Amino acid sequence: MHEVFLQQAIDLAVNNAKTGAGGPYGAVITKDNCILAASSNQVTRANDPTAHAEIMAIRLACQKLSNFQLRRCILYSSCEPCPMCLGAIYWARLEKVYFACDRHDAAAANFDDSFIYNEIALPPSERHITMLQISLPDAMRPFTDWTKNSNKEPY
Amino acid sequence: MHEVFLQQAIDLAVNNAKTGAGGPYGAVITKDNCILAASSNQVTRANDPTAHAEIMAIRLACQKLSNFQLRRCILYSSCEPCPMCLGAIYWARLEKVYFACDRHDAAAANFDDSFIYNEIALPPSERHITMLQISLPDAMRPFTDWTKNSNKEPY
């Protein structure tokens, strides 16, 4: 069964690659062996750098379940998720991920996945995109107000 | 100037934290010292686990510029971006990032940022969310078809 769903993710990726409709990536999300959502990469078509196939599929599946979590769901991706998508997988609480190609295959096709994985390991101020912490008196207020608020919806 | 924009990101975060409209995070994106986009966290309100403040601001700024890249733009975030948002920052080609709190402050407020940073460093099969590579004959086809396609739009 896992091979069948993963093949569908690859088919979506191949279709994008051939038509140029978007990046060569596809993703499928299932629950109890039924497909909840599927998408190809939509970055260039949607002018949205976050519209990777996995992110699109997560958003669609969440809309379908009217929930911001995807517990007991499985993601099938034509390629190992990049750090952005990996983060999204954790925030969505997916159960498991299957993928076909890996970050090195993506790098060979000129995608930045492997580069970004390397950047993440560096201290923020030493990355290619410099990330600097500025100390402001109010910095902790969001978290202290959040902790005090008994009406919040944790996620 | 950086302090002013960062304070605006904090103000968005505080408003969310107080009202419970979403997670205690805010982000602002500028170009040439003008605000292009701003957003608070929308995860629970939009049923979208990817709707972090930074991701929302990136999406909005890209729509405004009709472009999937944000070169020469600066992101101000109330907190150090999580791995998902960090990945999005790289894909969007932002120039620089300023933040107020860091991942340890987020962890103290029960957010998973620090946990996900640790998970990323592990081999995929050893993570809390298991990620397994399945070898399929078509695995490389998306990338080979993409490389051959002269009409593609690289990103």
C-alpha cells in the first residue's frame, strides 16, 4: 500500500516536471489508507515560496478535517521533505513519512534542500542569511501574556 | 529603524496572546524601510499548522510583489523563526532577519521550536516522526524530466 501512495506522489511530481507547471515534487496524505489530500509543488504558479507539495497537501488535509493537526495521518512525498516541510510535518503532528528521492538527489537537480539543512546547524548570526537577535524590553510579553491567558487554544 | 519594525512584530504577538486569536507570534516584512506585509500567527483560527506569522507575512509580501522571491527584503519576527519558517526564509531569498525572543524562550512557553531543531539533526529514520525512504524505479523521474524541460521556471 505504501508503494502505491508513494507512486501517486511521484506521478504528480512527474506531471509538474514535464509540463513546467511547478517544481518536480508531489505529495499525498492518507488517513486509514484513504487519500485525504494530494498536491504538486505550486511555488511558481502561485507566487508562493512556501507552496511546496507537502505544505499544500498539509493545508488541504487540515481544511478537509477542519483541524490544525493531522494525527494518525501519513505523508508520502516524492522527495525527502526540505527543512521547511519537515517543520510543517512536526507542527501538523503527522504520524509517519515515506519518501522516494533524498536531499542529495534534490541538490543534484539544483535545489537548495541540502544547503538549507546545513545552514540550520549553524548559529543564527553565522548563516548566509544573517539572523540577529535584538534585545527589546517587551520581547517576553507575548509569552507571558499567552501563559496568563486561560482562554487560549494551545497547538 | 530595526527596533521600530521589530516592536511592531511584538505588538502583533502581544495582541494575539491577549485575545487568544492565535499563537503569541508576530512578523513584519519590509523593503527599502517600508512595510510590505505583517501578520500574527493564524494556526488555530485558520486550521492551518503552517500559518505561522513569518509564513503568513512571506505569503502576503509575495502576493504584493507578484513574485515568489523577496530579495532585498527584511523580516522582523517576535521570536527566532522555527525550522519551518527558517526554511521558508531561505526559499523566499530574504536578505536578513531580526528577532526578539529565541527558541529557548519559546520552549519555556511550551512550543516545540527547540525540539524540532534537535529532531532535524537526527537521521530521518531515528526521528520521533519516523521518515523512511522507499526505493521505487520511478523515483528519479521527476528530476530527470525537470532537467530536460527547457520551458521550466526554476526557483
